[in-house]
Amino acid sequence: MGSMIESVCGNLRTSVLGFGCGSVMGRVGRGASLRAMGEAWESGITLFDTARSYGFGEAEAVLGEFLRGKRERAVVATKYGIAPQRQSGVKRIAVGAVRVAFKVPGVRGLVRGKGKSAGGPGQFSVAGVRESIETSLRALRTDYVDILFLHEATEAVLHDGELMAALDGLVGSGKVLRVGLYARAEVIDAAIESGSRTIGAAQFNADPFSSLVAGFAARNQREMLLVGNHPFGSEERMQRFAGALAAASRDETVPSELREKLRGGGDEMVLEALLGIGLKAAGMHALVFSMMRGEHLEANVRAVEKRRFTVEELKTIQGRLLGLA
């Protein structure tokens, strides 16, 4: 297993890159998923993020299979609140066809489209969370998870005392080490400001243009683990981000050394800036996203290890992005 930059938050130590399992047993089958997890592990990635709903309820089991003999060295996050969709026979055939299509050059972009969010808020209850965590533990082949995120949480869960007490009970039992929110930035903002002490982690869209997200780390007085997801967002966001870097490289108000770094760096430079802003300028502990292809994994690992930009340079870029919001 290789080494990677790590992040420490209280008693939790994790790699700064996390392997997102949203595609596992969805558009990516078991064998390819296990190979991708193995490549991530060998690169030093220890954080694996899944959910009860991922892969029609099958993603946790694949991750559990992969983690045999590795569990004590891994950080495992799963989610409760969105139930897995049931697959009909027709749907199983369709999913298999999509997996094959993703292997054909030129088809991936046509199949993927623009992508969609989970579609609505999660549903939470005391009985539901207890049932869900037991199901997750069996599937993951473990007796605890490091983080249990409330999937697509709304601000209302912060005021649900019965649910918070049940979650505290899971932490007290050792089945969950930290409880977190997987939610929109506005909900995370409310949790940081006045949320229950039960909440010890947050996962949110790592939008480099969001002033709200940029301010989370400075206000995080309770050592909540801050995990950004979807740092690439949409194709439109990436084009906008690359355009902002290009504009900065031509702006004489930008320090000359930074302008030079922003010129001619290509995709590698853009990736280093994007991940650096999330991890250093915005102060997130980790970034989680899908890394099913080896070349993407290698590029991401290089981007966090190369350190082309200083923290001050990343903050300068971040300031310009926030001015464009």
C-alpha cells in the first residue's frame, strides 16, 4: 500500500482523497469495482464512502468484500435515509447494458448525460436508523462504521431530539464512531452554527465558487470532519473554472509568479488548482469522488502530491472565484 497525504480531525485520521462508491453495482459491476478499489488502496487511499442506496443496495457488500483483512486500516463511511431502489428483471438487463456501453469509446458521455441529484430529502426515523445500521454492518462485514451520514438531510433533522438521542446511542454502543450530515451547503451551515453536538461530520458539494463552502473551515469550532464531494461538478463548472484560471494568468494585478504557474499547465494544472483549493484554501479534510478508471486515479493522486501552488496562491485564486459567484 502506497502512502498519501493524510488529514487528522480529532481521533480520526484519513487520506485526503476518498473513494466514492456511488457507481458500484450501478454503472460499474462487481469485478471492475473491486479492481478500482484495489488500485485506490495501493495508492494510499483509506477513505471509502458508500450508502445503503448505492448500487441498488449492493454497493456496501462489494466494499465489505474488498475490505476483508484491511478493515482496521480503512475509514468507512456509509449513509442512511434513502432506501435502495428495487431492480426488476428488465432493469437488471438495462443496467448490464449500460455497463457494457461505458466500455465503448465515445459512448460514456452519451449515456451519462448531465447527471442528477438524489432527487429529494432523506427519510429518517429511530426505527429506520437502527435497522439500516444493522443491515449496513452485515453487508460491510464489520462491527462498526467510522462515519454514518444522514443522506440528503434537511435542517429539520437538527431539531429532532429523538433521532439525535438514537444516534448518540449508536455512538455509545461503538457501532458508529461519528454521525454526519450529507446535505446541501445551507444545511451544513446551520449545523456548524447551532447544530446538535451529535453531528461530528459533514459532506457537501465542494463548489469552488461558493462563499458559504469557503467559510466552513474557519467557523468549524467543533472539529466536524469536513468532506467535499463532486469537486468537478458539471462540465459547465469545469469550463468556468478553467476560464477563471486563464483570466488570472493574464491579469497583471495577480503576482507574476502565480501568473507564470497558471500559464500552459494544461489539465494537470487545472486539477491541481481545483483539488488544492478544496483541501488547502477551503480547509476540507478530504475530497470524495468516483475514481473507477486508473488514469483518473493516478491524475488525482499526482494533483494532491505535486504542490505546484502555495496555500497563499490558492487563496488568491479562491478569492477571484468567489468574486465571480
